Amino acid sequence: MADWTECMNFGMAIAREAREVILEAFRTKKDVMLKSSPADLVTETDQRVEKMLISSIRHRYPTHKFIGEESVAAGEKLELTDAPTWIIDPIDGTVNFVHRFPFVAISIAFAVNKQTEFGIVYSCVEDKMYQAQRGRGAFVNDVPLHTSGQEDITKSLVVTEIGAERDDLALCTMTANIMSLLRIPIQGIRAVGTAAVDMVLVATGGADAYYHIGMHCWDIAASALIVQEAGGVVLDLDGSTFDMMSRKVIAASSMAVAKRIAQTVRAFPCTRDDED
Ligand code: IPD
């Protein structure tokens, strides 16, 4: 098995540099641009941080490929091949960033042969560096992470997101899903505003499950590995095998909780990330 530790350490080092840029911009007023909907935002800082991360990595690893949220938004083809590929969200939680709601993260996953080898989620304001390497456990600021192990949905705290979709079908599906879970009943439902942080909360044991429809591969590729390495389960929304391109995910502390969520929630249609 190849050892990607050097790449991972490099990824964490450049994430620390990028955090400085994000924190400096965090307190100031931003010029906001819209992408796919009035709730899908981008700022000059998202674009600047992504360029900064990609140019540093490209300089060090000239043959590696990239999937970056803002590069794709600018028209670059989203393609995951077998080549070593960095999957980057420069600011996960851009709406939070714009409002100064203090949860924003840099998410960096690294895949080879389409398999995630390491994942980094840096929650910038909290200064929490989550990371995992395949087969080597998950950590936050070097402290090992373990999911809660909760098997009972009625004792579970569940995290989800109302994403950028604002059409009636998406809104009805998302609210109906929340009602169906609350009726089971689960113990509570939360949303942090960054898919990457939502998901790593399952790895910490602070939440027992997370599900989401409509997010993208760069939001969850890194945190999926962190949850798995912390002992959790990651599935597609219908309970099938996790597919980072499908834009649907469940992460949970146990298979029992994951399957119960899969039986309870429904998806609304969204185009796969790797579909033209
Ligand atoms: C978004 C955040 C948000 C989620 C959206 C994502 P971005 O990512 O993770 O919590 O609900 O689906 O697109 O645009 O801030 O990188």
C-alpha cells in the first residue's frame, strides 16, 4: 500500500496558510456573487483560496489532478480518474462565511484509483484540524476520534442541511424528511451550515448521524473517510454503497442507525456531480 503521509502533511500545512486568508477576510464585508441559486454563494476569498491551494499543490506535485469547487463553477470539467486527485472545497460554508456565522471549513480529500486515501477538514474559526488516512484512524488536532456507537435511532441526535435548493419539490422533500425523523422520534435535529463539519461531528460522537441531499463531492469526500476511520458507517441515501458523486449521503455511528435513516428519508432529483 502506497504511503501518502507526505502529501497529507503538505495538505495540512497549506490548509493552515489558507486559514489565515479566510480569517482575515471573515470579519470584513464581502462582495457576494450568486451561482446556481440565490442561496448558492461565492466570494473573492473562495476563489482566491482555491487558486492558492491548487497552485501550491501543483508546484509540489505537477502530475496530480484536481477537482475544485470554484474551478468547476468556472467551467472546468469535473472528472475523477484513477490518477492522484485532490478534491478541494476552499470554503465549505460560504453562506456562514458571508454572514460571519462562525463555522467555515477547508475540505481537502485525496483520491487514487478513485479511492480516498486521506481527508482533511479544517474548521477554521474553531481551529480544529480533522484528518484521517485510510486504515490509520481519524484525529482532531492529533486526538483520536471515535463515533458514539449509538445503535438506537430514538436516542440519536441527527445533523442535516437545508442546502441551496429552493424549488418546491426540494423544499417539501427536505421538510418532510425532517418531520418523518422527528416523528420516530429522534432526540433532536441540527444544522451547522457546512456539510464537512456536519459530517465530522459524527466522527467525534457529538452527533449520531448526518444525512444530506444536494451537496457535492468536494463538501463530503474528506469527511466521509474521517467518519469511516472513526468507526462510523457511510452510505448512499437509499442505504446502498456510498458514492461521492451521487450528491446523497448518510453517515452514522452504526449500521442500524444508518439503515433506519435510509428507510425514513426520501431524495429529490439532483444531477450527479460527474454527469455533464
Ligand atoms: C455548501 C455547504 C452547505 C450545504 C450545501 C453545500 P459551500 O457548501 O456545505 O452546508 O448545505 O449543500 O453546497 O457552497 O459553502 O461550499
